[in-house]
Amino acid sequence: MKIIFNIVFCTCLFSALICNATGVKSTKPVTVIFSGSAHARVKYGVQKLEQQLKGQGYVVTEKANLQNNGSTIIVGLLNDPLIKKYYTKWHVHLNQKPGKEGFAINGTSGNIVIAGADNSGALYGCLELADELKLNHSLPASINKTDQPEMILRGACIGIQKPELLPGRGTYEYPYTPQNFPWFYDKALWIKYLDSLAQNRMNSLYLWSGHPFASLVKVKDYPYALEVDEATYEKNVDIYNFLTREADKRGIWVIQGFYNIIVSKPFAEHNHLKTQDRNRHIVPIIADYTRKSIAAFVQKYPNVGLLVTLGEAMEGVGQDDIDWFTKTIIPGVKDGLHALGRTDEPPIVLRAHDTDAPSDMKYAKPLYSNLYTMIKYNGEALTTYTPHGPWVELHQTLSKLGPVEIENVHILANLEPFRYGSDDFIQKCVQAMHNPDESNGIHIYPQASYWDWPYTADNTSTRELEMDRDWIWYKEWSRYAWNCHRDRGEEVKYWSQQLSSKYGCDFEHGKDILDAYEQSGEISPKILRRFGITDGNRQTMTLGMTMNELVDPEKYGLFSLLYNSEGPEGEMLSEYAAKEWKHQPHVGETPVKVVNDIIEEGHDAVKAIDAADKGVTTDKAEFDRLKNDMYCYNAMANSYAHKVKAALWVLRYKYSDDLSDLDKALPELQISLNYYQQLVDLTKNTYLYANSMQTKQRKIPVGGNDGKNKTWVELLPIYQKELNNFKRNIDSLKMPKSIAKKQQKIQLIDALVTLTNVDFYKASAGRQVFTDTSAQIKNIASELTGLQGIKLDRAMQIADGTTINFTNTKPVKVLVGYFLSKESKYLQEPQLETDATANDYGQADIKIANAIQIDGLPPVNVHTYTFKAGNNTLSLGKGACLVLGFVDDSATIPVYDAGLSNEGNIKDLRWLFN
């Protein structure tokens, strides 16, 4: 008995010491009072508060009335009789009442009232008090706090997508099945994720998919359209209802996204149609099927919102967008509401992507007034907190057209796969969303691995969950979506404490980790906005860029918004080089400034994370991965910086013709490769891939067909070859009888193709290219001379697009000439930023730039479309273009700039690296 007593005594003493050390009061009682008929959100908030109370050692009792012993917490709504009663009893007076989703917490001497302006407000009030408990280990002796969110909608998204295309299917075509998405049916995973959203005060969850309806509803008139079996359909209904019910309990509005126009594979096959065809006109049966699918969805899931992407899977910007929105989508929603007997208008979110959203809104609002808009913040990347130019003007226009304008922090193609947590950068971004963008909603993508959610790219024995790894990403955006005007000094303290708590270190070492995040957080945005090709996910920035892409980005489909809107005013490499040669003053952020910045920031990030290392005591494995990422940022920054230095010497050579400029570029390129080797060494055992989208949509730095070229190890030989070619070509220039690279002479010849009802012309000087205009070829690249071009009606191309049916017994390439102009009367070059199918036929890249000169018309860039043997159709969108002929698929098409332009020629130096 004595031994047992001693054990019990020592155990109690030890527990008491632990409680004293942590500040936990192990026996203090607290009573929680709330209405038994309270909303599920209020009950959820109370549940989370009680969990935290118990975790801090409180003995919690739920009662209907006030108790005289211990602390008491009253939870309800401002207008509840229960709340009013205790406001009067405890003499609580609010100087300012909270607004939508807001709350007031008031109390002294352990008696606290949590009053929400609405059910979500009461929930957030409970979470706020729980956070205070977690931080201070006890209830506050006195509290008087009123708060509410600044952003009306605060949400995150999950892609019901995969890294690769499914066999026989196009982009975004992923039925909801256990085989495709086993995680989708994991209820525990959903609870974990929804809890994290609620903890971050997010109130919306977007599910992105191409055509979700055929997995979630049955359409009476089209029973064959369902693309999952009956058992899977029942599972889908069950999990979807579970998800929306649990989300609502946490104050989260589920919103289902879809693309237009995509139909289910069974529907397409039954009606002998394609599942998606960007260039086809609206077909009545597709419109009817889509309208009825939407109506069925609204009926079955009345609390789920809809996010509409009009563009990308249908020809963007035009009357078809307006008609589809006003005659198919909105009527479908109204049909569903009518069937439910509802007269209200739940919000529809219109995504301003590849469409003229202001025009869409103009025609839609008379039909449906409750329309929200969504627009990308920095395209499909994170580049700046100083947006300007035409992109800001569109944000401001949309903000005036509806009650909510949502900023979409999209894809993050320049951040993945490395960790990102620059609090300072993110706070400034949210401030920019308010001013100048004038938005009042936010929607964030996963920081990395969107296409591979819920996992990260980290090479760990058990796949790491993205929501766990990137906790700080979600917490930072959501914290500033609630209030972006927090004092900067206090924020440094807050995040330093958060990081010291996570990694078991003191405040100073927590601040070191924050410093590492802050320094590394500037690197990727600066690189892309000053040197990149695009803000879209066709470029994987962390894999590097080729010298050709740096020296001549226009030849790779340069996306102009990246430079005129998504960064501070500044200069591209070519602009900087030209001004240097002409001794002109520079403007804004220059390439040289960015080079110097990122070298310093990479160094400082490594220095800060090394300083933090000695203080870390918990979650060491994750800290080591974070530390490795900081080294990756440093290696990447230096690799880019020295490659840019080499590119500037090459660009100078365009003007100087001085071989010594190329000699000066060579060591910089070698240093860049050395740093890239470091990046390879840092990632080869730590990451499975650099980019989660592993399809032919990826083009920069090289193609990503069939999941290839997704690691740094794969890219290293490409950059090594580039360096070797550069050395060899410099040597060839120094040969006594050589002053320039001699281009290989190629003569393309016609392939055997059967066509009917078309007019031909011989591609050569003096030949007329259209049936309805007198425009004639003045000059043409020698490789194209003599090909049989197809003479088309220019007016018909502008009105209806171009469709050519042909039969070929062997694979062929079709040569299509695009006029280099943004005017709507010309067919626009393939652009993966807005058209996910823009490389389905290998057509995304320019083969011969400035290939044809026609008086009075813009220069012509030649692209190629590859077709297998059989009966085929070349289908092009609206706008004038040239179809220059057919050649065998095996024919070598030179990649160069022929320099034939009415605006003058520019020296093409890409051969130096080939």
C-alpha cells in the first residue's frame, strides 16, 4: 500500500508540476451554455471550443442555465434571447455591432459571452476564443473583442484532376470513380481538410472539374450520358451529400466548377460527337443536354454553387459565350430552382477566363441578378503585389458589375514544388487585391501539386499530404483575407511564434525560419516576371529555361500580360540590351537589378535557415525538407542569374557583331550549369517531380509529353548539350573563312493527300492567297516555296472559321500560317494559357517565324498540325489564316526566323545553341 501511495503521490505531483509549467489549470470547471436548437455551425463551434478547453485541463459541463460555480461561457447570436439575457445580467454593452460573419466576445472574471452576427459569426467567435486558449493556456481574465472579415468569400480549391490524361480522353475529362480518385471517397480525409478550412476561417470550397454532371446526376432524357456505373454513382451521391453537409456545418459553401463546352464520353459517342471541340458552334442537342444536366444538379444538390468557365473548352470571347451563358447555363439553373419551388437566386460565379466577362455580365444580369465574378490574380503564377496595366483595369471593371469579385490565386506554376511561406509578400498581395484591384473575395489554389492533390511531390516513404506540408500557405492567405491591415511588426511576432511552436524552438529561431521564408519568397516571383515566357502552367519555372527562350522569348509565344500587368514597371532582357547599346536610360525594375536581388536573397535564405537549424527540436524531418528547399531556391536563383548574364552578352552581340561578347557569355553559362547541377543533386532524392501537370500542355523549358522531362535530372543533359553547342558554334565563328552560321538548306515537298472542293495555289512570290482579296505573296521562306497552298475565302474564315476535310495514307503535317496581329479578324496563334487543347496536334510552337511577307498584311508565323493516317479534319477558329500545304510527318521543319516582315528584320541567334 505504501508503494502504491508513493506512486500515486508522485504521479499527481508530476502532473501538477507539468500543469504549472505549461499554465494548464487541471481542475478548473467551466460551464458552456447554448441553445439546444442552435444551428449546426454554432454546435460545431462549441464542440471545437470545448475540445480546446479540455485540452487545457478544464472540466467542461454543458448546461441550459447559469451556474454559480466556476467560469461560464454563453454562445449564441446577437438577437438570441439567451444572449440578450446575459448581456443585461452582466452589463455588456457593444460599442460596435459586428457585421456579416462577425462576432463579439465580451467578459470578465471568467464569465464570457460569444455572440455572432449570424451562425458563422458564432462559429468564428468560438474558434477565436479557442485560439486564445491555445496561446495562453487559460481563459482570459477580461476580454472585449469585436471582429468580422474583410473579404466576403474566402475559399480554397481542389482539382478533381490528374497529372496525366486518361486513355481516350481529353483535358479535364476525369469521371469521379474510386479508380481515378480513391481519396475522394475518404470521409476522414474530408473531415481533416474541412476542419483545416474552418480553422482558417474559410467559407468556400471549390471543386474544379471539366464535366462533373455525368458523375453526379442522372438526366432523364439522356440516361445513356451517365459515365459511371450504378454502384459508383450511388457512392458519388453519398460522398457528395456527406461533403456538402459537413462543409455547411463549418460555414463552408461548396461550389462546383465546370468547363464549357464539355460533354460526357458516353453522350459524345452515342451522338457521334467529340467530348469537346473548341472551334465548333453551339449544337442544339449539346445545349439541351447541358441545360438539363445543370437543372438536375441544382435539384439534387440545392446548396451547392456553380462556377462557370465559359472559355477554354469553347472558342473564347464572342457571341457563343454570351449565348451559352444566357440560353443554356442560366436557364438550366432556373429550371432546377423552379422544380424545387424556389424563387430566390443563389449566386452563380462567372470565371473571367478566355471570355469577355463584362459583355457576358451585361447580357446575363437582366436574366439573373445574383452573379459573382472570378478573375486570376497573377495569371497562373505568383509574380507581384504591384499589379498594374490592363489586367488591373479588368479587375476594377468586374468589381463594379456584381456584389462579389473574387481574386483567384491560380495554379502557382512558378512556385511548385518548393515550399512557399513569405508572409510579407502574401499580405501585400491581399492588400493589392483590395487596392488597386477593388475585389472582395479570395480563392486560393494549393501551393503545389494541384494536379496530384492531396499529395505533394516530396519523395517520402509515405506520401505527404499537401494540406499538412503547406499549412502556412493556407494560414497566411486566410489570415489576410480576414484582415489584411494588421500591423507588420506584430505580424512578424505572430508568425515567429507560430514557427517556433511548430518546430520546438525559441522565438529567435522561429524568426530565423520566417526570415528564410521571406527571402526565398521573392525569388520565384522576380524570376518569372522579368525573364519568363508566360504566367501559365505551360512553363515550369523551377526547371529552368533554355538560352533560346531567354534570348528570343517572342518565338515561344511570349504572353504579354506577364510584362504589362503582373509586375512592377520594368524592362525585358531584349529591352535592357537595346537601351544599353544605345546608351538610353533604363526604366523601373531591370534584369540586372533582379539578378543582383535573387543572388542576395538566395544567400540570405540559406543563412537564415542554417541559423534556425540549431534550435529545432520537433518535426525535424519536415524542417530538414524545408531547409533543403531553401538550398534549392539558392541554387535556382544563381543558375538563373548567371544564365541571364550570359543572355545579356549574347543580346549585345546582336548589335556589336563582336565575338568577344560571346566569349564573355561562355563562362557565365558554365557557372549557371554548375548551379543547376547543385539543384539536380538537391532534388534527385527528395522530389518525385517538379510539376504536377505532366502532359503535352507543358512546353517551357521543354515538352512534357507522356510525363517526361518533369525532373531536374532529365533537364540536365539538355542544358549540358546547350552549353556544348554554344562552345562549338563560337569556335565555328572564329574559323578563318567563317563569319556566320550557314543554315541547312531544306526544301519541303507536298505529301500525298486527297481533298475535294478546294482551290490551290503555288506558294511563291506573286501568288494570290485568298479567293476574295487580291493580297499576294511578296517574299516567302525558301523552304516553303512551291508547296500547294489552299486558297481560302477570307471573309468566310472571319465569320465561320476554317474547316478542311482530307484523307491521307501516311501521317502528315499541315502547315498553317498565322498573321502576327491581335486584331480579331485574324486567327490567333495557339495559346495554352487560354486553350488547354492548343497542343493536341503539336501546333503550339512557331516553326518558321516571319516566314511570309504580304504587302498590307502582318507578318506570318508558321505552325504545324500533325495528323495520323486516315480521314481527318483540320478545324480552326474564326479569323483569317493561311493553309500553306501538307508535308510528310517525317519531314524536317527548320525552326528559325526567316526575317520576312514589313516592319523590318531582327537577327535570329537561336542557332548559336543548336
